[in-house]
Amino acid sequence: MTAAAVVMIGGGACSAPIAEVSTSPPPAAPKSSTKFTTVPDACELLERETLAKYAPEAACRPGAEDDLQTVNDKQEPIIRRGPRWEPAHTARQGKFHATVEVNLTLGLDTYAEDQESAQRSISGSAVGNERPVAGIGDEASLYYGVGDKQGHNGNLARGILVSRWGNVSLRVFYWHYQAAASDDGLSEQQVLKALKAITRDVYDDLS
């Protein structure tokens, strides 16, 4: 925001009129010309190295819409993937318990819808925030929350990274449960690091 200039002439002050500031949200970032046509099977979207680092012991379960065949208004195929990786055991002291879920849509722009869904997901957090993230696709936003208003799951940290790149919309969930009640779980920076790595891993598999 540029302050109004004040010019002193012969001891008098003359102020330029202050421009009215718009309260409307900034325009959405333009989508790139990137166009993906193929997507791997759901459980092949993440590399073993990525899972070993951010969700050890997690096994994949494909999404319910992975085989659904539909088309958009241009009669182009809409491809969806919704796998979830989670450990078989419950969170317990001394074990890192993390779950990853990927919701990918090719051929249909769901970015705004994904943002609203992510906001609702953290709205009950005792601590929660959202902010834009640079360097991921055409546009990306982080949603991070810890615990909830009632104090249940106070050791639960969860993050959602919503992004879009060309004709793909991607929403990645990351939950971390800390078994020790005295531990607050992963920080926002740690959750964001995991989400960025997972998101880039998914995009690397598209062609």
C-alpha cells in the first residue's frame, strides 16, 4: 500500500488524495498450460522412500472413485485417485504414527472446492491457520491444525496442502498422532515439509 505523498510548499502542506483500498480478495493465479494425460494407479503415486520417511509402516488402500470413468464439459476424461496410506497399529508411545491421503483430480478444476473442504477440516482445531505456499504447481495453500476445541486429540497434528497445476487439482492430507500426551506433535514447519515432499512426489509421477 502506497502512502499519500505530502509536499511542503512555502510552509503549507498539500496532500494527494488517498486511493480507496479494495477489500476484495486478490485474483486467482493463472493456470499454466501444463496438461497431464496419464496418472499411475492409486497406490503407485508415492515412492517407497517418501513413505519410509514421512509415513513409515503405512499400507495403501485405494480410493472408492479410482476406477470411476467420467468426462468434463470438453468431453475430456476425468481421472480421479484417492488412496490412503495408514499404519495397521494404533498410535502408541515410541512409534511414529502418520497417515497420508491423496485426492487427485485430472480434467476438472476442484481447487476452490478443495480449499473450502480443507478449511472446514481444520475449523475445529484449538490451533489452526492457513496460508499460501510458493513453489508448488501453479498455486497452493497450506491448512494446519492441532487438537480441537474440546481438547480431544490434543496430540494430533494435521495438515492439508491444496494445489493445482495445469489440468490437475491435488489435495494431500497428513495426520500425525503422538502417543505421548506431553508431546504436541509435529510443528507446522515439519508438517509442511512432509506435505511438500509428498505433493512433489505425486506430481513427479504424472505425465
